[in-house]
Amino acid sequence: MRRWLLLILSFALVFTLIACSSNTENEITGGSNVEKVSDMKGTVRVALAGWKLENGIDPLTGNETIGLNDYLKATFNKMYPNIKLEVYQIPWENAKAKQSAMLLSKDVDVLYTGGAFASQWYQEGLLRDLDDLIEVDASFDPNIYLPGIMNNSYSTKSPDGSKQFGIPVALGRRMIVYDTKLFEDWGVEPLAKKPTAEEILEKGEKMTGKNPKTGEQNYGLHWSGNSLNGSTFVALTLAFGAKGAEGSLNDVKNIKWKLNTPEMVKVMEWLKKASLLPPKGFITGQGAENFGLDKNNIAIGIDQNGGSTMSEYRTKKDEALLSRFEPVMNVGPEGEGWVAVDPFVMSKDANDVKASWEVLKFLTGYETQKYMYENYANTPTLSKADFVDKEDKFVKMALDIAAVGHSELMDEANPFFMSDITPAINGFISKAAAGSPPDIPTFLDDLQERAEKWTANLK
């Protein structure tokens, strides 16, 4: 009797697992059949920075998420049944070191990584150009991607712009978001759809102090004062036409630095004045924990992503916050700013180039970008991302900003920008917030001298 009971329980468990598996596949594929694409054989080693391999729970929304392993089982494994995937998940905290080691030891074929890492590896000769693969593959359409980042980003193109080494798959969201309620409380006109840096500073100054309706302390602005990539500074250089440098990353030894120009002085003057407006914690990236939520006390958020507001909307379907927080373009002449681009790239020493290309192509394609948006709110890189929630105005704004984006030498792909300029700017901001800003011409002359010495030492 006990044996029969065990058998019955075993069959019940098996049928339960089958039903769960079937439901997961239906959720991934929308109930449509996934057909075989190719009998190609091969093994491809994939290193993914930050991707979730197992099913889990979104910590912000509480919604269930489908891990990459189940997604691949329902899709890629059926499309390419004879290609074996060896997938390695790597935390972002040590992604560069780990993935660099894998490239150097020839232990990886395809990688998802940060754009700055990819650019540096390409310049070090560790990545493979993709142009020959794209040229002979009629099934791959490069036009499905936003042209501004597919064709002009240091994360995907060689420094001289002639070679394609990466395919963009995820964007960072950095836009201006303002709190319409605080604007109404203070009687300030809403921001323009393409606000200027001057407009943001002027209106931010008007809304710093005691709220005339609530009596609570309000702050006109917030941005991250310790940003690793200096994204707010980059947007300001675009706004004031301060190029910072002329030349090409393809020839760093001959870059001509323009860091102490009148235009750069305007950038620093803006930062000096603006540094008095955020909560004090902004110099360490703090102080905006409630931005996008009901208890917010900051009028204008710079380089925001709308994540908190959309998470609240997805969880509660309450449109109040969605109506309250409004995104606009960045401060560049066309509304552009710095756009983070994370690509897929291929090792120069990939074991099986053809199979690796099929994997890279699949992981950057429409279906995978849809899966990553629906499960993890990734911002897609597609020109027509029709799967984006119609209420998700933040992703739509990020795509608008990316569409007019372009790379400049004030970028994380520039070694001196990352090693010296960004830390110097953050130091200036910290001192300005404390009420003791450095003399701007002296500060910029020193930065210019350091940049020229850095270049001279390369020759």
C-alpha cells in the first residue's frame, strides 16, 4: 500500500513539474511554437555581467521574474538544439577584472559587459570585429537598432568609427525628471520639453527652501555628486559647447585638450551655483531616496531613470505618481546627454565564430530585449520597441534621448577622463557644496596642464 502511495505521489509531482514548465514556456513564448532554426553544432562560452540565471522575485515590485536559464530552454535551445551554451554569471562588482581574465586566458567566446570595458578591450586587441559576420548574414538587420548608438557609440564602434565590434542591448536611463506637485506648490512654470541648463538652474533656485504650502524643506535640484562617469558634467559640456578635447581615441597621443576654455568656465560656474541646491548627501550619491515617490522633497532630478515611480505603478496600478513625475530631455542642444550603452561583444579568440555569432545575434535580438524589459525593466536599444508598456514614459524618453545621442571625447571610454577629469570634477563639486569652491580659472588651468602632461607621457 505504501509503495502504491509513493508511486501516486511521484506521478503527481512529475505532472506538477511538467505543468509548471509548460506555463513558464507559454509565458515566455506567448503560446506560440518555437521552431528549429539550424542544426549547427558547437559549444559557446558566454560571460554575462549581472544577468539573473534563475527565476526569482523583483525586490521592488514583488513580481516573479523568469531567469535566463528558463528563457533559453524555451527559446534558444529549441532554435539551435545542437549548440551547447556554457553560461557564466558575473557580478557587476568584479565584472571588468573577471571578464578581462577570461579574455586573456581565452576562456570565453561571447560577453555582455559595460560599454567602457568593451571599448578598452577593443583598443587592447582582445575583441573581434563583427563587420564580416554582419555582411554575409541576411537574417541580421542592423537597422533595427537606434542608429545613434549602433553607429556612433564608443561601446560598439572602433575609435575611428570604421569597425563594428559590439551590438548594443541595454541603455542607461539618464534624463531630467521633475515633480509637478512641487512646481505647483511654488508657482513655478513647468520645465520645457528640452530644458536648457540655465532654465534648470534658475527654477531649481526658486524652489530651494521652505515650501510655501507645506512648510517643509524643499531642494531645487539633485544629481549624483560622486558619479563614476561624470554623466551630469558630460551633459553640461554639451549644453555649453565645451568640447574639452579635440582628436580621436584612435590616436590618444595627439589629442588636443581644451579644458580651460571660456565654455568650460561656464560649465564650472553652473556646477558651483547648482552645488548649493541639493540635499547635502548628494556629494556621496545620497539624498534622493524618496525621489519619484510620495514623500519626495526634490523639485528637479538630474540623470534620473524613473525606476521608483514605475515600480510603484506596476505594483499598485496607481497613476497618481505617474502623473506627478514628468520626464523631459537632457540639456544638450538637441536634448542629448551622456548615454550609457552596454553591448554584447565577441572575443578575438572565440573557439567557434559561427556558433558564437548565432548566440550573440540571438541575445541582442528583439525577443531577448523584450524578455529583459518585461522581467528586469531593461531599457531596449531598438528603434521600434513595441513591447514597452504604453505607460512607461521614462523608457520612451530614454529612447528619445538615445536617438539623438553621440559620443564625444568627454566620455568614459577616454582613459584620462576616467582617471583624472571625473575625480577632479567631483572634488570641485564637493568643495563648492561646502561653500569653498576652488578658483575656476586656476582649477581649469591645472586640469589642462595635467592633461597635456598625460598626453606627452604617452609619446
